[in-house]
Amino acid sequence: MIRYDLIGLTYTRACPLTCRHCITESSPHIKGKMQMEQVSEYLKVIPSFAPGVCFTGGEPMLYYQDILELVRQARDFGLKSSLVTGAGWVRGESSTRSRINTLAAAGLGHICISWDQYHEEFSSRERPLRLARLAIEAGLGVAVRVVAITEAQKEEYHAMFDGLPVYLQSQAPVKLGRATSLRPQHFVRTEEPPLGVCAVVLTPVIEPDGAVYACCGPAYYCGTFSPLKLGNTNDEPLEDILGRAVQDPILEIIFTAGPHGLYQLLRDHPVGRERFKARPEYSGICELCLDITNDTELVNIVRERLADSKAQRLRVASKLWMENKLLPEIRKSQRRQKQIEQEA
């Protein structure tokens, strides 16, 4: 069984930026947001499943007053709160400092700034730099999440924030959403079904329409009966949805062995081996995950396989590897982030 690190709340898909790589296809043209009363009910449930909540989007800071109140509520429920932002709302020094200091006083503990070459096409780099500096001054932990293809790009982003105690996270572009229009050179491609575990199934996200997905972004492109679509809060209580999902062995395999673990289970099954058709090339593990989980017959075969002894051994081995290899690395990264916050 897995346990969530945090629960994401996509407060809005609206965003002042229209980045070419955006999985959620957020833009200034999208309207609507979550209802405050609805989120307040979610916040009552989340502490039973996760220690933290993350407000994301789109750009949640378009609704600053709402987020401020919800951060206070999260604190009252004993939740750690964080915020993902593209910094497109950042303007002058005084106004930005005022908002960040107020959020910090309300209980916000961490801010993640999405920034890279795609964001910079729509907004100058002075904005994320100002936001990072002021957030650090306010005592917040700061991560910068970049989409980078080459090591040279990663080094450029490191240099951009040089001297600031930020934690830089990097990943390759995912060919979904608006990113499907990017040219091939924007992606890292492999010819075989890709290896790699997926930790984002520990961070399910709730959408404004009540839909609950196993991850933020790629799962939006899952089918109606995909295991990545956990449920909808308009149809059943959130606690039932989250409680059922943490028991799902498919999500456990994705977390501990990656989508390639599902591929292995299919490869050892005569019908699964025949039905699954690998792509000529992949740009990442998300494509492999969606190809399998969007096929109801393949999902049924995986569930059948997970019941046999060989698959049980895979689950145990994957879980042991996760506990003894990957989780220590995750905890090491978390300790480093905590050290950065203390140094700030």
C-alpha cells in the first residue's frame, strides 16, 4: 500500500502565460476555479491521507485572496501547505513582498517556481528571480522546477539562481497537451519501452470539476475507466476515493517499478504480449503508462497477473527496492531541501 506525500488542488487552469510545453494547456483564456466551500471540505479529509496540500494550476495566485484564506485553513487542520506558480503575476518589489510575507505568516511553508525557456517566452526572468529572493527572505522553502533537454540547459538554470539557496528540479518535456506541437528536438527519445519509476502517484490532484487523478498533468489524458482516474467528488466522498486508490496494486507497481513494471507483467502473459503494441519511440515513461492504462483489456490482464505468485514476487521485490534504494535517495533530497531552508 502506498501513502500520499501530499494532495494537489488544481485551483484553476487559468494562467497569464501560454507556454508551449504546458501539459494542462493553461492560458489566460480559460475561466473558472474551485469553489472555496468545496476546498474547505477537502481540507477536512486530506489530513487522514497526507501531511500536506499543494495549491497548483494554471496559476493559483490569480486568486490570491482565496489562496491566502485556504492556506490559513490548511494550517488550522495541521496541514503543511505549498504553492506552485509560474511567477507570471509577479510585478513590483513592494507588492510581491507583501503577498509573499502575508502567505508565509498565514502558514505557507514552501513555494515551487516553474521556470524555463518556455516560460521566458512570455515573461522575463526577473520575475522568478525576484520571487525566489523574496520567498527566501520570508522564510519559505523554494524549489525551482525546470523543463530541460540538455545538461547545458540545466547548468544555465543553476547559474541563473546562483547564490540563492533554492532546490532545482529538472525533467524532460512530456509530449502531452500543448507540448505535442513541439518539434522532435525538444524531446529525449528512446526506441524501447522506457525504464523509470514514477513518484507522482503519491501526489493525486483534484480538479475544479471534482475529478481526482493519480498525478498532475499526464493523468488528464487517461480514459474514463483508467486506474489513473481515481473518481469524482461529485459522485462519492473524497475519503472513499483516496482510500480506494492507496489500495490499488496497479498504482503501487507504477510507483515502485514504473510503467515498465506493468509492461513486464503484460510481456509474461500470452494475450497481453500480443495485444500490447509498443510505439516506434517514446519521449518518456508517461507515454508508456497511458498506452497501458488507457486500454481496458490490458488493465484487466495486469490485474489478473497481479494475483499470481510471480507477480506477487515482483511487487515484493519492487517494494523492497523502493524502500532500500529509492526512498533513502528521496529522504536525502528532502533533508537537503530542509538544510537549504534552514540556511536561508
